[in-house]
Amino acid sequence: MERAPPNITALVALQSGPRENAMQFRLWRLEAGPCWHLVKEVWTPMRVYLPRRKVPAGMLRDLLSMQRVRSAAFREKRAMDWLTFQTYGYYSSNAFGMECPDVGCNSKFPALDDWVKHVQGSHGGLWDSDGKCMIKCHPNTPAETRAVLSKKQIRVDQRNALSTSLRAGIQAQWAGDETDEKVLFNDILVSQMKEHGFLKPNDSSVWDSELWENNHTLFVSDCAYNL
């Protein structure tokens, strides 16, 4: 931050709420010396995807495509989850606030934050151990809204299926525990990664690259991927 060029305004966004409020941030700027100045109390990031890297058909493109598709599916699923939570604020007919989704609980809340904290603390949370949302739309949610969420779910399922297919193709080339096959896998992927700027010219192994570090657990256990 201190080394930012004078023509660049460098800001830092820090999460301001608990984990379940992951979209709430405060925006800060570094002033002279070690002091920080609060620029904005409530700031919501607008996330965009960078353009796709133009990589020819091959193992590297499959790995990049799988990573991109998995990320897109995860982000859209999380967005769908929060839209589902919002139905309790939009379509609740109760004058005293948002009803708890647990049919055996009569608690009501004036704001979504309070509703989320209650569900997290009293009813096992919003997501299960596999990351699947456990909350269904409010019973009063219009059919049109449900249809939109259903279409989004279909797109998420399609992306997950594509990601699974790409992963299976890479796993087939990985070839399990055969050392000779691993060496060939490394040589092919290293060549492609160097060509497209994912490894330095003097690097000789894919295992230390950030791309592989972010994805290797999809194919092998943490203790088994080194040659």
C-alpha cells in the first residue's frame, strides 16, 4: 500500500460482519504514517471475471476451464442461497417480522441479519457439512420467483457436470500412482504452463505452481502429489 504510485488511490476492503454476512465490508485508506482512514462504513464489492486466457486445447486449458467453471458454479449457488434467504424478508405476511424457517419455532425478526444469526445459532446453520443450503424459499414466494431460482439451479447443475467431466479427463491423464505416468503428466503440463506464463522459464515442476496448489486436492490427497 505504501509503495503505490502517487497517481493510484489504493484502498483496502475488510469484512465488517460475521462470516454469514460475508458481503459487508468497510473501505479503508492508508494515511501518512501508520494511520488508517475509514472511507466508507458500508461497501459492497462488485465482482467481475477477468477475460479467459487464450490457451489451445490440452491439459492446461482443461485445468483452467475446470477451475473457472467450478468457481462460477459455487458463486452462483451462494448468490441463489442469499436470494432464498431474502424471500423471508420480501414475502413474509407477518406484521411482526420475518418468520423462522423452522416450522416448530415461532420466532420472528425485524431484519435479515437478526434472522440469519438466529438460524445460525439455534437451528444448525444455513448450510450443511457439504455446503448445501438447508433453507427453502418462504412459503409465500411467488411462482415466478421460484421459476427464476429453478433456472439458476439448472445452470449450476450444468456447470458442476462440466467441471466433473473435465476433472475426470485430467484424472485419467494423472494415472494414479504410476511414477512414469506422473513424470509424463508433469512434463506435458510444465511445457504448456511455461508457454503461457504460468511458470517461470527455469521452473521444472508443476507441483510448486499456484495453479496446481489450488487444484491438486481434486485429484490426489495432500501427501501424495509430489514425485
